[in-house]
Amino acid sequence: MAVAREYRRRRVGSALLATAQQMVETQGMGGLQLTVRKHNEPAIRLYERFAFEKTDETETDFKMRWQNRAAAH
């Protein structure tokens, strides 16, 4: 997911993540996974606000996952 520079800081990324999480919950899927560059602090903070957790890392990236808790039950 990427948001064009001119649309950043307008909650577009938040809307995309919220919609994706809602779709996962509605479909009963397990969760979402993504990769983000380690230097992209604004994106990492956004993902953490949406309950994504770091699960792995490479030299340049973090892998992050959001678990649909409802699907686990």
C-alpha cells in the first residue's frame, strides 16, 4: 500500500487499513501481513496504531502482522 505524497497526512492510509481490516473480519480471514522499510517511521507508527506487530526483520525491512482475533475463536 502506498499513498501519493500529495494525499499523505489526510488519513487516507488510515482509511485503507481500516477498510482492509474490516474486510478481513467480515470474510473470517486470519489477518494481514505487510513489509515496511525500517526507515519509514511514519508508516511503522501508523501500522502499530492499527495493532500490527513486528514479526520478522531483514537488513532493510520489518515484516508486520495484524491478527484477526475474532477468527481465532
